[in-house]
Amino acid sequence: MENISIRGYDIILPNSTWGKKGEPIRKFSASKESVFVSEAPTTEFYQISRYTMPFREETIARLQERAKKFLSEESSEVSHIFAGYAANQIKEIADGNGAVFNHVLEHISENEVGVPRHKYIHLMRGVVLDELLKNGESFLKTAGHDGYEIVIGCRGYNKKCMTISLEKDELPLISKMEYLLQEGVKECNSFAVSGNFKDVDEIHEEFKRLYAVLNYGKNIEKLWDRKEAFIESSICIALEDSLNCLSKKGIVVIGKGGIDSEEASPTLN
């Protein structure tokens, strides 16, 4: 299967991440006598992925799997996920019962029974300092698509994001997108855009370019599938949101994951 290519960009990760030399970013430093200006080289990234909204049960099962792994190994791979939770609370999550487990479930989205799961295309663009890429070379090599997504999303400049909801596994008509954009819509059931777009015309051009890169839908199946990463992200968000709620109620002792809480089985009101 031939990899997706984008004119002007080099393939960083096949069917996932592309890059090219970006415009240098000016860096300023100062001493008591003067101010120094230098230009830092950058890389401009173009990243596309696809994913299917997971069933709620899949997310819950992964959550419990992660909790069990933490309790059995205290693996650094998952320790950050449970930061702020006490060991007995993590055990509740692993066992699938208790007040804390039930509270976390409240922060995991429900799926409507019988309704097909939505499928999405996600685009992220951004500019990253080459120095940062060099320093994180080992991390990026290990983490792959997820690593680049983190670096672009958290440390990138001039970021632009676009998510499109597929309609019966097909891209929506471009004319539909044009109409919604002209009406001033930037977020709806069909798409969502965010970031440093200067105007509607630029968003429109980005849509057209993405459709061309995807060969108007024929290249969708080639894209990297980030469903697994989406599940992991959903777990982190649910745990963080739940922790914030519990903390406000004085139930969770904030600290490193694994510290015993003063309340083994809190009652939530």
C-alpha cells in the first residue's frame, strides 16, 4: 500500500506525521549592557489521524486494567495516571466497586444503545523548535505518533486543529462545510476547528487541502488509528476530572499515586 504523501513535506511517520523546515523563530536574551537577538530553526508539522469513538465498556475495562497493573507492579508506565489517588482508592478502581470507582465512572461518557459509534478525522498543525525535537529525540522515537502529538500540542507554535465527523464512513460534502463556515460556524456535529486561523478563508483552504491529501476519502483507511490513544486520553481526563471533584469535597488526599488515604471507603453525597 502506497503511503500518503504531502507536497513540500517529508514523511516523519508513514500515514501519520509529516514535516518540513519552518520559519525561524526569534529568540531574545539580555545582559546588563545589551539585548541579543538570534534565530532558532524550526520544523513545521502536519499530522493526521483517524479514530472511532470507543464503547464506554472499553474505556472502563482499560481503566481497571491500568489500576491492576499499577497495584501489581507500581509501573512507571502508568503511575502518572493515578497521581493524587491513594492506594486503597486505586484498589477500588481495580476491583470495580466502591465510591471512588463509581465517581470516576460519572466522568466517562455514555454511549447510546443502538447508535453507531462516530468516526473522526483529526488534523493538527504546528511549528516546533528543532532544539526541542533534538532534546526529545529518544522520547519521540519510542512514543511515535503520540509523542509528536504531545510535542506539537503542548510545545508547538502557531497551532491549528481540525476534527471532522465522518458521515457513513465518508467525508462530509465540502459544500456543506463551506456553507457552515460562511454562517460563522466553527464547531458543530460535522466539524470543529480551533487554533491560529486568521480568518474563514484560511479555514476553508485548510479543509480543501485536507480533502485533497485524503484523496476525498480514499486514503482514510491508510491513516494511523489513534483509538487506543483516545481511550488512554479518556481515562486520564476522567481520573483528573473526578479527582478535582473529590478534592473539593475533601475526600482525596492529594499526593503521589499509592499513598494511603485517611478514608478507605468515602461516602459521596
